[in-house]
Amino acid sequence: MGTASSLVSPAGGEVIEDTYGAGGGEACEIPVEVKPKARLLRSSFRRGTGAAAAGAGPGSLPRGAGGGGLLGASFKSTGSSVPELEYAVAEYERLKKEYEIFRVSKNQELLSMGRREAKLDTENKRLRAELQALQKTYQKILREKESALEAKYQAMERAATFEHDRDKVKRQFKIFRETKENEIQDLLRAKRELESKLQRLQAQGIQVFDPGESDSDDNCTDVTVPLENDQHPTFITNF
């Protein structure tokens, strides 16, 4: 890690020469000091690592205390450790404050997210209830539609049956009317023929009595009609 210049002899502080040659650091007198606390060592280790990473190039060896080396930074004098301790405490307080702010902000975010989640759950329940109501309404409308379609088809069937019966009645009435008209025409024709016969008889001097003029059988009259061309006489009896 370090060089021979950072070593301390058991007898006390003394100058130890660098026996490794160039690039190993410089000779200095290092007093015997109390072992620093773990927190100070960790902070010094982090600062030393950062300095070594920033100042040392590829392939270069770590520098001693005068050059900002890692081990040199760890074994400074007692007088130079106090500012670093104060700096570490200030850094700790700053980090603690930032962590507290971060923790409070995240707790607030969690609370906000919890409230938002509860609100979304309530909204989801409301929407589910509305969806169920809409499904029930849809099923009801669908049943009503099916009933209306069935009633429509039944009405169409009844209308078709009614039209068929109406056409049948029309045909029957037409046949009946034609039959009665033919009967009336036949009766009128027979009436005209009878009237013409009566007129011929009256022209020949034959008196014709109306059957409605007398209700008695004593008023019956036999009329003999002479015929031409030696035909047999015709007897007409009027009641």
C-alpha cells in the first residue's frame, strides 16, 4: 500500500530513509500517535482513495504524506487530525440532515401514494358498481328487446293471417255478389219476358186479372184464347 517512509519504529519517532528509490516518496519524521477511530480511518480512507485516484497516473506508486498518499493521510499528527475530525463531523451532520430530508420527503411521497391508492381503490369500486348497474340495465334492455321482437313477429304473423282471411272473404264475397247479380239478372229477364207475354195477351183482347184483387175462389175465371193456324185453344185460369 504505502512506502517505507510511513513506517514507525518501536522506540519512538525517528527519521526513516526511503530505501526503495525513486518514486517512493520522501523522508519525514513521523511521531508516535494514538490509533485513530474507525470512522476517521474510513473517512481518511475515502479521501485518500479519491486523492490517489485523481492524482496518480497509470502505473505510478502511491505517494507519502507530503504527496497526499493513502497511508500518509491516515497517520498525520494529532494537531492536523482535529480539523479533519471536525470536517468529518460536519460532513456527517450534513449527510444526516440530507438523509432526514430525503426520508421525510419519501415518507410524504409514500403517504401521498397511499392516499392516491386509496382514492383509486374507491374510484375503482365506484366504477365497478356503475359497471354492474350498466350490465344489469343492458340485460334488462336486451330482454325487453327480445320480448318486443317476439311480439313484433307474432303481430306480423297475425297480420299475415288476417290478410289471408281478408282475401278469402273478399273472394267469397265476390263470388256471392256475382252469383246474386246473375240471379237478379235472371229474375229481371224473367220479369221482362212475363211482362211482354202479358202485354201480348192484353193486345189480343184477353183480360188478365190480378191475383191480389180477390181472395175468393168464386172469382176464378177461365179464359179461352183463340189461336191462329188451327192450333188447339189455350185455357187461362185467373184466380
